[in-house]
Amino acid sequence: MSGFPILSVMLAVPAVAAVACLFLSPSAARWTALSATVIDLALGILLWGAYDIGGARWQFVDSLPLFGNFGWSLGIDGFALMLIMLSVFLMPICIGASWNAIQTRVPEYMAAFLATELLMIGTFAAQDLFLFYVFFEGGLIPMYLIIGIWGGVNRIYASYKFFLYTLLGSVLMLIAMIWMAHAAGTTSIPALLTHDFPVGAQRWLWLAFFASFAVKMPMWPVHTWLPDAHVQAPTAGSIILAGVLLKLGGYGFLRFSLPMFPQASAELFPLVFGLSAVAVVYTSLVALVQQDMKKLIAYSSVAHMAIVTIGLFAFNRQGIDGAMLMMLSHGLVSGALFLCVGVIYDRLHTREIARYGGLSITMPRYALFFLLFTMASIGLPGTSGFVAEFLSLMGTYQLSTWAALLCTTSIILGAAYMLYLYRRVAFGEVKSEEVRAMPELSGRELALLVPIALVVLWMGIYPESFLAPMRKDVAVLVARVDPARPAGDSRPTARATAVAALGGEMRR
């Protein structure tokens, strides 16, 4: 594939299709959007197959200087590859989930989703600082429209809250980027990754980036926009919001905060650990009392993304491996759970948990898929969630015993609220004739759920497929941050060695 601009093509396909959708009938717009997302998925599979695990760090580089130091510069490493694959995998599922659910302004809806795909891929592939910012912030616009136009009753409030929270956090990041470009004399992300900024400046730069990425993830206490956005968004909007857009914050920590500001990251890691520990416990308890299925899953997302942040800031290979797997696993599992909610919402037009019950009798195939994704969310061995949580918590334990202990409660509390949800929805007596009359999964719905289920099991049984492309990049990142690595409270060498050895066996 030498010389073939595959990343630019992957951006051009949804861009052209989005413009075309605006001039087509609703039916033609649906098929055009589905075709474009399937083409990008095929290109993504080709990209993964052609990626050289032992090759250069940056591959498929496509650069075109535009003006000054700013230019069209794309390229990927293992981290970006995996997140691009997550994006292109979920997009056809989003289009399929919207096939019958969206009946108004269909061409505009499909164009908005295609624009979202374009901006997500661009964010992960950008190698220029300001090009990254354009893609990163541009993703707000189509999601703002998706929630505000096709959302629920309180969609205007939710869309404004989503937009303002995420935009205000990024203003500080833009100021920091301008300072960095001036100080380093370049806007190239690969060059900035090796630039040593003064320690005093690193603290302010780290906090400026943190203001943006913490809102995107979202971290406690700036998470309050997420439940409202999920509840009001259409099903596909919730899938892509939880599946990919939340990962932009984690990717930002991975790409900018840790390698560019290692000393500041080491100094301020207690802040990250403290907020993450509070998020795990607090949002899990809040999830326990929810009566709306979407809101329950939304709060669970905050708890799961907290595991990502503690893994990233564990400053070791196991933690970073686990954090990346958690992002991939959460993207699949939370997207599947929102899809499961959308399936029964389309039949009964309510997300109130008390209205359901006995679906294992009326919809046994649906109950089976819902059970699989529930168990993956809890972290059952053999599913993607187990490997991700195990490695993240193992890495955290090497740095901080108390943080690992508090965040391990996510396994217990996660089991509590997810099994409680499943019992009330799937088990018990059928409560009404409306529930009794709900039809089983259609062929289209099965076609959406089966691929996610297979990948969740694949990642749980053989995680090496997903870890191998990232291993070299994890090693580079660990080597970058290791000189600044804090001692933490887990200092005994024998314990750290034993845990590291166990992590190596786990990955194999």
C-alpha cells in the first residue's frame, strides 16, 4: 500500500456521501450512508491488515503543506489504528439502528452521522496540532444537531449542555496549543512528542489539556452533561457517543498529556486517581437507583471510563494496555447495551425499567444477547471487559494500592446495578399484554447485534489480536514517562515484579 493515501480516502468517502445525502430521497440517503460506512469499514480492515507491527512508528503518512506551519498531515500508530477500527466498525451499526427509527429529515440525519465519522477518523489520524483541534472540536457540531433535532422531549436542553460543557473545556486547550507551537517552533505532533517543555510550563499546559479531556471522557465532577445527552439522544446517537466520542478524552491523555508533559503527569497523578476513585464509587451508586435504562447505562459509562484514566496514569505497560482495551471494550459493550435499549424502546416506546419484565419469555433471543453484554460490562472472564479491567487494575496496583482497592469496587458495584437491571427487565412475570405482544428480534436487529457479540468474545478469548499492534507504541510511551514515574505507595520490588510477570502471562 506504499503511496496509497488510504487515510485521506477514508475521510473522503463519508465527506462525499454526506454531501450526496442532502440531495437524495430518504430511502436513497439511507442506502448511501450504509454503503459509505461499509466502504470505510472495508478500508479499515485493509488498513489493519497492512499495518506493520514491527515497522515504523508512524505509518500510512499523508502530508500536504498548506500555509505556514499548518498542513494536511495524517498518519497512525497502533493506538490510532485500534480507535479508527472501533469507529468504522460501529458506524454501519448506527446506520442500521436508525433505519426505521428515524423517519423525519432522514437525509440530514444521515449526513450528520457521516460527518461524525469523518471527524472521528480525522481526530485519530491527525498529525498536526491544529488539524487535530479542528477535527476534535468539529465533532461537537454533528452530535449537537443529532441530539437537538432528533432527540427526546428535552433535547434542546441536553444539546446545549453537551455543547457548552465540551466547548468551554477546549478553549484552554487551544490557548495551550498556541503557546506550544510558538515555544517548540512546530505544530507536528510527532515532533512535539519528543520535545521537552520546561517543567514549570508543563503544569499549566497539562491543566489546560486536562480541562478539555476530562470533560470529554467525562470525569467526575464534570460528567453531568452525559446522562442528559444519552437520555435525549436517539439510539444511534447514544451508540456513537458512548462508543467513540467518549474515547477522544482518553486518546488525548494518551497522545498529549502523558508523553508531552511527563513531569506534570507524575506530579498531578494523585488528582487523576482521586477523581477516578470517586467516580467509580459515586456514579455506580447513582446507577443503582436509576429507573431509566439509558440513564443507568450512562452512569455506568462514567465509572468504566474512570478505569481508563487510572490505567493510563499508572505509568506502566499493564495499566496502559488495560486502558486501551477498556476503551475498545467499553465502546463495543456500551454501544451494544444502548442498542439493546433501543430495540425494546422501538416496541414499547418507554425506557422505564418498571414497565418491562419477563422478556426472557417473550423475547428469548433478545434476552440472550442482553445477558452477554451485561456480563461483558461486569467483566465476566471470557469477555472483553474482564481482560481490560484486569490489566488496568493490575497496573494501578503497582503504583497505588488504595486507588486499586477503591476502583476494584467497580466490579462489585457494576455487578449490582447491571444484574439488578437485567433481573427487572428479563426475568419475572410478564407484566402487561403490551410486553407479551412484543415481537422477537428481527433479521436486521440480529445483523446488528451478532457482530458486536462476536468481537466482544474475540477480545475476551484472544486479546493478543488487539494488543499486538499497540505493543511497540506502549513501550515507547512507557520509556518516555518512566524517568518521571512517581514512586506511589506500591514500592516493594518483589510485588511489582510478580505483578508484572502475571500481566505478561495474561496478555499471552
